[in-house]
Amino acid sequence: MLELHDIRTFYGNIEALKGVSLSVDEGECVTLIGSNGAGKSTTLRSISGLTPPRFGQILFHGRDIARVPPQEIVRLGISQSPEGRRCFQRMSVQENLDMGAYLRRDKEIDADRAHVYELFPRLQERRTQKAGTMSGGEQQMLAIGRAMMARPKLLLLDEPSMGIAPILVERIYETIAEINRQGTTILLVEQNANYALGVSHRGYVLETGRVVLTDASSSLRENPEVQRAYLGT
Amino acid sequence: MSTPAASAPVRRGRMPNLELPQKAQLPVAIAFVVLLIILPFFFAPGGSVMNNLVLAAAYAVMALGLNIIVGFAGLLDLGYVAFYAIGAYAMGYGGSLFLSELTGDKGFAVFVSGPAAELPGVHMNFLLILVLAIVLTTVAGMVIGLPTLRLRGDYIAIVTLAFGEIIGRIAINGDEIRLGNFQLTAGRQGITPVDKVQLPGLERFTSLDLRAWYWLALALAVLVLLVNFRLRDSRLGRAWIALREDEVAAASMGVPLVKTKLLAYGTGAAFGGMSGAFLASYTNTVNADQFQFSFSIFILAMVILGGLASIWGVVLGAIVLSVINNYLIPDVLNSVPQRLGLDFDLTEVTAGIFGFMLVIMMVLRPEGLLPERRRKLELEEGIGSDDAVYEARMA
């Protein structure tokens, strides 16, 4: 469904991705783990067009989207919950969700909003509340829900556990697994490898802009290198 | 996220909430407009009150235009005077003797009757000139928008400031920019006289009876007001607000940044151009000395005083500052310093007075006279985009 071929992405002159290749199949949940600055978020930003790669190919359903603007990528069916959540602070929960459906004009937006509320009942309770008044965990739910409102085929999640109370992280990860079971393909970036490898099928380990290891998530969890570097055991 | 609420200074006495309940808004708005329409019958048709009403309405059009750029889309534009200038020159080119060297003695008249039609130069109907002004300023707005697309915050302000200055300089020195018989502007000498507005069925645009001018300015203001409301509640308006709140998030929602920003600049500029063309005809001159940086600040102050992004607030800000600038300071209070034994006119320190007013506003009511819902929230409850904090941390 999604294939990255040797993409190299730069911030100015700094090469953040030094040739990353990976693939995600329909229905999968794939995770990228790695430490700070490994290029996890940059990989997602390259896919979503926010910082397009300078070299390399990104194929989505066989079409190269490496140089396609972000709004077209959303239209093609890839949507992102960005790093740091980035909810529209002064908009209500519902307005945030409706922004997620910005490019859609069909009649099923209401149904999809109801579905998001089903996934995250907490959001329904707070639907008229301003996003900025909610806790980090609730804003993360909102960011994921907002990305779901684009009705993506592929959902990109950037560090959904960042800065969130452990009890909420657990709940969010249950919902991520549920979203995947319901048929949305997910590419997940996470420093918290424990949770990420728990819900995903396969994983890639990134180090300083390169993929250094890839395997089934269950094997990565058993891998002594990974355990030492990312699982804190 | 930081917690500004905890560190913010304690507010001394909350200001009263002036927001009307939703249901009352439409009737109140209609009553307000009706009152404005019949207002001229209470004053001398050629007096200073009428003059102030005309100017206030024309400035409201400009402030509403700038509000789209600064208030809705959050792009701080310090060069709005450029669009006033371009609109005014559209009127100068299309309705005066200025281009007579190009047209010869016969002149070139389009849908214009009366003496103007017989004169040399180009004389187009005011509605055509309005269209011309809108086209020119929309293009200019997008041109200024292009180099700012990759910039944020303060840098946008600097580029737009420079653009305003460039247009002002070109206006002043344009009398030396020639192409054959064509001279770009009349420089400091100014283009004067400028044709009076002529509209079908209305023959009363004279300097002795200002009522027709007023109604035209009011019609423009109401039109722009309606467009503002429609835009705010449209998809585009939503996209502008999302852009203002968080550009990266807006982009990941599929908001096309380039198009959305350029539309904000273009629309805002067009309103400035409309008002500029009107004012050129009303004041009977297009003088390059009018197009100074302080004018951009004057209009921006209306937007901030009234309440960024608040449509009614901006209208109120325009009326208040227009009256202070054109009536209170020159006519009422001007001699106050002399009576106190000081040797200057109050008009000499107008900019200082506006600056002082803005400072007072920032202390007492930073959200503006009639605040927008979202901005009020930010200031009263400490909710805001933590963009800057976040990016500083990530950098």
C-alpha cells in the first residue's frame, strides 16, 4: 500500500533522513521506533508532504506522492495526527473534528463524527469544550479523532504517548488497536516502544536517519539489542 | 504546555461583557443599519458631521479589509496603505485629467455624462473604476502575499511593511517614471481635480451636499460587512482561523496553505482598493503624501482597538478612531495645549495619541472593545496556541 524507496529528507542543509526504505501493507499496523532525532517524525512528515523528501520515491497505491502537496495527500487517503497533538486550541472539540473533514463534502461526515465519539467517549462528553482546556491525553484523543475524520486509508500517528498520563496511554493504545481492527492501516511512530510493539504487527528501528533493523513486532520485543536500547529492560 | 493562567497578572476588575445574545443580533444589526441610513436627515448636508460620517464609513471598509488579513488569517500586515494607494490611483487614472497627454484633447469617456465626458483624460463610470481598483489591488495583494508564504509572524510584518513603503515611494517619485507620454503618478503635486462619482439616477455627488457620498460609502461598508460575515462562516473562513491557530495542523488537515493565504491577502486588499478609489473621488485628490506608513498603523489601530477578528468590533474601532482623527483632535481639542500654555497643536501629536490609546487598551481591555469569541477566551482563561513554546522546545 505504501512504499518508501531510499528517501532522503533535509532541513536546510541538515540531512535528517539518509535513505529510508520501508513498506506498509493494507490492514497492517506498523511501527517506527527509535530515539530522539532518529528521524521518526521526519519520516511521517515526508509521507504527509509537510517536509517533502529531496530524493527518493514514496509510492502510495503505486503512485509516487513524494512531490505532491499535503492537501492532495490528505485527499488520497493519508492523514496524520501530528507530533505534539497540535489541536486547534481555541476551537471546540467538535470544531476540531470538523476541521479534520475539511476536504470532504459528502454526507457521511456526521456518521463519522459519531464513530469518533464512539471510539473516544470522553470527546463526546466534551464536545463543546475548547481543546485548549483539556488534558494532554484528551487532546491526543482529539488529534487522533481529527485525523480519522478525513476517513483515511492510512493513518499516521506521531508519538501518541508523548507527555500523557500512563493510564490514558493505555486507553489510547486500546483504541489504536481497535481502529486498526476496524480496517484502517496504521503507521505509528513512538519512543515508547513497549506500547508500540504491543499493538503493531511489524516494526522498523531507526537510528540517525537510517533503518537499522526490521522484524515482526513480537521478535523485536525479544531482540536483546532492542530490549537494551528501547525497552528499558 | 506552559500555564499562562498561573503566571498572568491578576486582572483588575473584569470589563463588562458587551456581547449580545445570538437571537438579538440580527434585529439589532438591522436597526443599526436603518439608523445609519436615516442619519443624514438630522444634520446639515454639507457640514462637518456629514464629512465625518463619510470618512468613518470609508475607513470602516478599509478596516474590515485589513481585518480579513490580520484578524481572520493572522497575517500581520503593516503595509495596508499600499492598497489604499493603488485604489486611489485607479481612480486617478480612470477619472481625471491625469492621462490627458495619452488621450489627446478629445478625452476618453465610458458611461459618463455631463461636463466630465467632454474633458481630456480618461473618464470612466465609478462602478467601472471600482472594478478596476478591485482587480488591481487583488493582484497586488497576491503579489505581496507570495514572498511572505514561507514566513511567519514578525517576518511577515517586515515584508509587508517594506511593500507599503515601496508603493509609497513609487507614488512620490512616480512623476519621474515616464514611458513616452505616460507618467506613472503625479508625485507630490497630486492628481487633482478627480471626477466626482456619478451613479445612474443619482446626480447629487457635490461638495456642498455630502449625503449621496455618505449613502454610497455606507452601501460599500454594508456590502463589505456582509461579505465579511459570509466569509467568516464559510469553509474558507474556517480555514483562515485554523491557519491562524496552527499552521502545521491546518496543513495536515488538508488546508491548502498557499491558496488560503493568497485569498486572504487578495480579499483584504480588494476592500482597501474600493475604499481608496472612493476616497480619491471624495477628497478630490490623489496626493502621494497621503500614502505613508502612519496610515497603515491608523487602520491597524482600528482593527486592534475594536477587537481583532471581531467584525462589529472592527466597525466600532473604525468609527471611533475616524472621529477622533478627523473631528475630535483637529476641531475640538486642538487648542487645548495652547490654553495650557504649551506651544504646539494637538494635530502634530496625533500618532502619539493613537499610540497612547493602544497602550491603554492593552492594559485595560486587550481583547478589544467588542472581542471575538475565541480571542476573549485566550485572554481571560489563558488558553492559547502553545505553538511558540512547543517550537522553542523542539528547536
